[in-house]
Amino acid sequence: MVTSITDAEGNTSRFEYDILGRVTKKINPDLTEVEAVYNDQNNYITIYDELDHYIIKYYDGIGRLTKTEWYISPTSFLTETYTYNYLDKVVTRTDPGGHVYFCEYDSHGRPIKIYNPDSTYRQVHYVDTTGTVTVIDENQHKKEYHYNRAGQLVWVKEYTDSANYYLTQYTYDSSGNLTSFTDANGNTTFYEYDSLFGVTRVTYPDSTVETFSYDAAGNVLSRTDADGTTEFTYNAISQLLSAQYPNQTSITFEYDANGNRTLMTDPEGTTSHIYDNRNRLISETRLIDLISIL
């Protein structure tokens, strides 16, 4: 079992377990803690966060979550409950306001009808022989999605009435990369790949072209379009340090030892950020022409 995790900045989180191998405590780098207390006799877990707020999760005899209580005070809490079918799929969810959501499933465990608290519902119909999924929403709007044998989306029909629809289409290469997208107006965008990390060339419907280059870590080093080339630099852990635009303007970034962005400098001014010892943002200051805006 993992007893500690140390990130690239040297921050270490530690974990404690009970005799059953369940996490009982996580100790953060700043020594704050998250604790889980298990009540096996009554099948519930109490989870305390770093500020000692807590929630209780209740389970049935086969480990399915049946109720969650969020405590606002020791005597005041919000409740959400769940019921399941024989496939262990959630059939009903009752939120803290008492609103009930209901779902029906097919024999494969796929949702076929999803009811809202106001009794409106959304329907889903699957035709496995053709790879088509039809969705009819609460307002009777119909969409059809067609997938190939690899599970890739090939086309979408969005119906405007019973017979007319907008069609969008997608094609892929043998590696599963998207090679073209055709919108409802017949405009096609093409994508080319010559990298382990992503698209290297995009040709738009108006024949304009955008190209990309990458470093060995997969970071985008440059992007070239009709306006020129934008270049990017990164630090050793792939955080963006600068972007140099075709018009010779630039944006730069600075980070603290925990990887939090502390300063952004752009042509209009600077933005600084301050974080607490749990790396949560507590202050943002924008300085424009020596005027500070909090």
C-alpha cells in the first residue's frame, strides 16, 4: 500500500491504513489531515476534512452507497439518498431538497429513460446492429449519433422536425486520430498528425492553415497561422513560462516552489497571486499603469 507520495516540488503527503487496508488518514504536506472513521457494524463512514467539517456515507450490505449526509453543524445536515436495481445501477436519487430523479435501464445497464423531478424525461434508444443511438430530450428534440465498430463518432443528425436535420460528420485515421470534421453547413476542417503528441497541421474550410510543433515532453513550442508564429517556453516541469506573439508582444509567468502561478506579466500590466499553506488562492492583484486592483 502507498504510504507516501512526494511530488516534483518535494511536497509529501502521507497515508495511514487500518488492518483491512482502508485509508484512515491522509496527512497533507502542511500537516493538515483528512480522516476516515469506519463503522463496519452499521455500514457507514465518517469523513473529516482539514477544517473538521464532516460527512457521513451509508452503505447497504453489498457496499452500495445509499445515503450521504453533509453536516453543517452537529445537529444540522443535508441528505441525499440512492436506490439501485439488480445491475447495481442508480434507479433513484433524492437530493437534499427532496427532489427525486429516476432512471430506467436496458438489460445491458444502459440508461433508456431519465426522469426529472417535474416528471419530464429524456429517452435514449440504442440500435446495436447499426451503432446508432437516438436521444429525445425533455422538449422532444431528437438527435441521432452513429458510431463505427471502434466506438468512434461518425455522424450526428440534429432534427429540426420529423424529416429534416442538420448533419455533422467525422473521419479518423488508422490510429484513431480525428482527420476531418464537417459541420452542418458542409464546411470541412482537416487535421494532420506527424507527432506523438498531437495535431501538427489544421486546414480550415477557407483554406487557411495552422501548424504546430512540440518539444520532447509534448509541450507546444510554436503555433503558426496567417498572422505569424507564436512561440512558447516552459520550465523543467512543463509549466508555461512565456508566449511570444507575432506582433512581438509577450506574456510571461512565474511560479512558487509548489508550482502555483504567482505572477503574470502581459502588455497591459501584471497580475499577482497569493496562496495559503494548502495552495489555495487567497488573493489576486491586478496592476495596470501602477494602479492596483484587488
